[in-house]
Amino acid sequence: MTCGFLNLCKPAGFTSHDCVARVRRLTRCKRTGHGGTLDPMAVGVLPIALGPATRLLQFLPGAKAYDATVRFGLTTATDDLEGEVLTQRSPTELADLNADRAIAALAQFIGTITQIPPKYSAIQVDGQRLYDLARQGKDVEVPERQVLVESIALRAWRSGDYPEADLAIVCGPGTYIRSIARDWGAALGTGATLASLKRTLSGGFTLQDSITLEQLEQAIEQGWQPIDPAPCLAHLPTVVLTAEQVQSWFFGRAIALAELPEDLDKAIALKQDFPEPIARVLDKAGHLLGVGNLSLDDGSDAGAIVAPRVVLPAP
């Protein structure tokens, strides 16, 4: 049974769903999903899970990194160059805009910030996607959300009639780079929109290790296999089961552990995303058996209890 991950380099013009459909056809794996939507204009890392690994997407590392280009002097309906232009400043109105002034306004977008997602986004309101509501001409209130932006660095500045800035952004899940571009332009009083976007990190996968759809097709002809999910979850605490415990695991039973996992501190670091401690569960050979909930205070003499949360097929 196919079970694992694909680090796909999404091409421009494809939706994330388009990529999943193409991978499904190429691999002949009906159960396929992606971890983190990329807009059609964007390129870069799109983690894709095959088979039972689709249940593990939620446990991949949440940090994301992007290379983005922001263009000043205009705003659009979609907050990127794909949408209808709503406002456009004249070059004369932008004459005072320079890199120093722009950088000074960036600080407010670093840290835990409140962000309003674009009206054209996949967020659901009353059971409908925002982009569907926007296309129907319905004006709905977009809910605010708190997101974490770890860092924003200015890589390059290009002056001209409509200045552009190249940014390197590291952020948490749920962050919209289009919203940062829009809000940056609003803070400067010039308007701005996202001109291009490349995701360089997602789910622990990097752009330099990604492959294109064309490369995947060629690799499949040569016996390609998906990425082993076990190392993809190495950021989680690890529980290793004995042969006897493995049998209990596959029966869905909670297992008492004689000792706490040595790397239990990882569970504490992940508490923001997973309030209940979790662990990846391996057998002695290092095969991933699934993900379990760790109970650290059960009133017994056992060091911990691990209860099945996601059980993968036996290797």
C-alpha cells in the first residue's frame, strides 16, 4: 500500500487541487491530499500526502517561509496582480516612497498580529468559501484571525514609477502574505498588492528538495517511492514499542510505558498547536506505526500512557 509524502514544487497557474488531481493520476493513488493551499499564481513547496499518510498532514511542522514581491501604488480586489485593479496612484504620488520609509513600516507586521484574510480566499463563512461569495458579488464581513509572523527581511528594493520590494518571510500556519502586502501599502498610504509569491518551506519540506510534476512523472517510470513518513514527524516526541506492545497498538489499546520519552520536551514546544501531548509511535525497526496521545499523569506507577490517535497499516 502506498503511504508517504511528496515534496511537490507547484507550478504557476495550477490550483493546489489541480496538483493533487495530477499526482493522483500519476501515482494511481486514490487517497491523496495536500498540506496548505497555495494560490494559483504562487509557486513552490506544496506537501502532498499519499494513502494513509493523508491522516498525518495535520502533524507536520507548521512553519512556512516565502519569497514575495510587493508592488506599491495600486490595490486589487484579490490583493494580488490576478485581481481587478481598485485604486492606482500616479508615479508623482509615489515619489517620496523609498526603502527606508518602507522598512520602518514593516515592524508592525512582525510577531503575533491580527490579520484580515483576503476576500478571495478559501476561508469558510457560514459554510461557504470566501472566494465563492466574492464571485457572487456578496459583501460579507471577513473574520479577523491572529497569526504569527516570525521575521520579515527586505531582500531588494526597486525604484520606479511603481516601486517593488522583495521580501523573505517566515511565519506560522494561516498567514496570508497577500494581506501583509495589502496592509503594508495601507500603512504607507500608497496602496500595495502582491506581485509574486514563492513558498520555500512548508511542512518541514524545502524548495531545494522539491520536484516538479514533470520530474515526478519521470521518476515514477523508474520506480519512484514516496518519502517515508517517519522522519517527517521527527519533530514530535518518539515512543518505541516492543513487539508485544505493537500488537496491542494495532488493536487500538492504550499502552502503559515504563519510562517517559527522552525527548518529551518536544511536546511542550508544540503545546500551542497540540494542547494535548502527542508522540510519533515507532516499532523497534523504526517503522512509523502512527501518532498517539500521551497521558502523563494517570495516577498509576507507569511513566506514561500512549493511546492511539492515528493508526497506520502494519508495515
